[in-house]
Amino acid sequence: MVWSVEVGPLSVGSSGLAVKPKMDFGVRVGNFKANAGIGDVREALSIEFGAEVEQCFSATGESLDEFLRNLRATDGLADSLLNPVVERSNAIVAEVVRLVGVSVRTGHIEGVLGVKSGVGMRAAVAGGWEDPEGYRMVGAGGEVAAGLSLGLSIFAGRRGTDEVKVLLDASNFGVEFEVRVRDETQAGEGEAAGGGHSSAAEGTGVAAGIPPE
């Protein structure tokens, strides 16, 4: 079973002991997590507190649409949960283009969806610094999670010229996926697909997020 205890900058658990640039206090046991404080600043400047249970589902695909379809086909996952993401896929692609100048509509995609139940609060901003995996994440978001209300925030980052990571964060679920983009999916094509949003240079920009409908 995966477990961890967070005490200030120290993190100890089933994967060992680590010292991280953070200041939070919490515990994770399996799918349950309770946490409060300032998270790892390599990922974003974030303040959060709350307690939640998270169930994870993984999938792959050769396009964003195929990845989402494969996620929806996962046993135990309600189709309705992903409907808002599927319906807003064009806006998601356009926002990623605006943030990092690359379209994620096609390309090899591997990702995980986490379904959350609980209450909490989180606010975060990523300004283009490298996360622990080497992606220069940009974006901003924050919401108060209670029940099944939906507000979607987007974070995106590049690693090199052909790898992109995207985080979609909502009150009751989160999606993280990595894309190995193809040459034809660079900003020009993605901009057209997304309705003419202007692209941003790598490591710049702040996400406005996608408001609830």
C-alpha cells in the first residue's frame, strides 16, 4: 500500500525519505489524503488544505479524443464525469497552445484521471520554472471543492521541443497527461483548431482557466 507522511520539508513513506522545497503537513494512506500548507514550489506556488479520497484510472491514446474515449471506457468510471472535458476539448487545446505554443490534439498520450471526493481549498500558480520531471509548467487556478460543482483550471509545460505535460484540475476530479507531440501539431495548426488563440513562448503566460458552464 502506498503511504506517506509530510512534515514541513520532509516527506517519508513507502518510496523512502525525501527533502523537498515545501512546507506542509499531512498524510496519505492508499487513496486517502489529508494535507495543509504550502506545496512543492517546483510544481507551483500553492496553498492548500483539505481531506479527500481519490480513485485513479489510466489510459493511453494517439490523440486527445482517443485518450478521453479510452478513459471513459475504463471499468468503474462514470461516463458523465468526463463529459465536461470532452465537450470542452477544443477550448482545452486552444488554452494549451496559448500557454506553451504547442497543440496537444494529436500525438502519443499517456495519462491518469483521479476522481476526488471530499472537501478542501487550493490556490496555485506556476510561472515557468521546472518541475521535478523537467517540465516548465505555467498556469494558474484555484477552487473550493465541495460536492460536485465543476470549475476547470489548466496547467501546461514543455520539456524540450516535443514533450508536453497538461494538468486539468476540477473540484471533483483531476487529469494529468503527457503528450509526445508530432511535427504537424505545433502552434500553427493548434491555433487554427482552437479558434485563433495566440501562442506564447515556452515558459511564459498565465492560464485564465475554463469557467464552469
